[in-house]
Amino acid sequence: MFEIPSFQDLQKYFVDCGPHEVNRTLESEHPGITGLAALLSPAAAEQLPALAARSAEISSLRFGNIIQIYAPLYLSNYCVNRCAYCGFSADNKISRRVLTLAEAEKEALILHERDIQHILLVSGEAPARLGVDYLVELVRRLRDKFASITIEIQPLETEEYRRLFAAGITGVAVYQETYDRTTYDEVHLSGGKRDFIYRLQVPAKAAAAGMREVGIGALLGLADWRLEGLALGLHLAWLRRHYWQTALTVSFPRLCYAEGGFKARVDISEHNLSQLIFALRIFDHDVGLLLSTREDARYRNGMIGLGPTRYSAGSSTVPGGYADPELEGEQFSVGDRRTVKQVCLDIRGQGFDPVRKDWDAVFQKPEDGCRMTDDGYG
Ligand code: SF4
């Protein structure tokens, strides 16, 4: 079982982090958790160009000159939880809907026509309205049209993830939001999500079910970002040790405006965000790093090649928002409103390849629920 030290205990990692430790870490192949602390420290903030250069070097060696493109597909904005920072919080008086299977299919086809091959199915946490049966049927309808279908929904049990994997879902994203127990209790006001320990174990359940990819992340703006970065590193390293067959990703959502008007408790500048991304890349060379449309076009263009490997594009955060862009009920305000085509053109303009497809459902043998073993597919 994964356990996270308190933020007070994590502070101790930063005590001896000076310029010497930062330089030593930049020259090391395997920085380890003390190296990650050095890269996240105030001393490393003074050396951001050196961090960027090392992060770019590793990214190029491991991934080549590519950015994978994906888009979220919001299925429902009903939620039984009250999370102070989220537009879907049960408290908020927003227009709510859950897409019918036909509506969801229509949204997916719009994305398909925009040449999106990787989709992320997203919903609030309201299992009575949208559960495993719904997803199995939707994926059955969609899986031949998309290279990969991943989910960001309510936490499930391993058996349920297994069923979804067999149906054709290849990845699961579950963000802890904050690894600081005190802050977690303060911003999760009611509902099952209040259980910090339970949520912490969910990525491992998805990996145990054989999911090809598992994503973790922290919502930046709730607590100290350096400590969140260290906690993310610990979680990542634990998942790597226990589920080495699973590809791992980390997301860096910065809080942005949402219904309810929650204000960030901690300011996270672009400089801070960049340091966090570079530090995670140098710490774990293979992790996929996501930079979503929460960030604006200027920043995302500036980060191409420096660490992130995956960008969302042309996103709507409203269920039904691709068919009807006027619909209300979004989860948060998108910062980058460029079309998929424009995002791809900008990536190409910098000499990088916007990759729409780097996986095919045929590899998965979905009907068998097979997963990769030491000798190939089991
Ligand atoms: S963050 Fe997730 S669980 Fe919390 S209110 Fe929003 S959709 Fe619901």
C-alpha cells in the first residue's frame, strides 16, 4: 500500500539543497528523491535555463521530437462530491446533463473528424448516472475509430477496471489533487472523495487491472508546489517499482476559474510550473508529461520540446460542448482556445511532430482482456 509522508516531514528533504546539490543532480543519470528535492528547491529556481536544457535533452533522447495530441470528451457534469475548487461540485447551480450514448458517440465523431485519435472520457463522480455498463457500451461503439480511449471518472475497483480494459479502455487518470492531508480535508467538503487514503490507492488498482497507462497529478494552487512535486515523485517511483509494466504519466493542472469562484490558496507562476515540469522529467526519464489547455497558447508553445510529451487540443469541458459550443456547465475555463489544426501547425512550426496516433486498439486484444507479460501478450 502506498503511503505518503506528511508535508511537514517532506520539508526535511529541502534542508540541504543548495547550488552544489543542484549542479550535482544535473550531472546525475538517476537523481533519486533527494535529487528531485534539489531540482525543486529555491536554489534550482536560479538555474532554470540549465534545468530546461537537461529536461529537453532527456525528452529528445527518450521520446524524439514529438508531442502526442489528445482531446477530452466530457460525458457528464453530475457529481455527488463537494470539492471547493471544481465547477462540477454538487453545490454549484450549473446546467447539468449526462450524455446519452448516442450524444456521446456524436461528440466522439466530431473529434474523429478533427483528426483526434486519442480521447480521454471525463465525467464528474456520480456512479448512479454514469457507471461501468455505460462505458463498456460506449467503448464498444467507439473503439474501432480511435487509437486509444482513456478515462478520468470516479475511482473504481480493480475488477471494474479489468472489465473496462477488456472492453477497450487502455488508460486511467486519477489525480490526488493535493498530497497534503490537511489541505485535502479542507477542500473536499463532502462525498466519497473525502477519503484521502482510499483515493491514494486508486492508481495502483488501475495498474493491477492491467491498464496500459496510469496517470497521476496534483491540482496546483492548493498547497506548496515544491512539496506536491516531491509527493508526485514518491508516488511515481512507488508505482514504477510495483507496476513496472504500466506506462505512467503526470499532469500539471494549475487552478483556473471555475463556477463557485474558488481562489487559489497558493500562487503558482509560469516559472514555478516550468521548474516542476523540468524537475519531474529529470527525475523520471520515461514518464509522459501532460500540459493541457488550462495553459494558454503562448506558454504551451514556449514549452514545446522542453519536457511535456502530450498536449490536449481544441478542448471543451462541457458535456456536449463539441456539438454545441454555446452550452453552459463547464468544469473550468479553458486557457488555450486554438483549434486542433492550429495547435498542430504551431507544433510543426517549431520542428516537432504532432503525433495523433502512437498505439492501436488491435495491440490490446480487448475481448481477451490480455495484458503484456514478460514473454509478450499473455
Ligand atoms: S473534482 Fe471531481 S469529484 Fe470533485 S466536484 Fe469536481 S468532478 Fe466532482
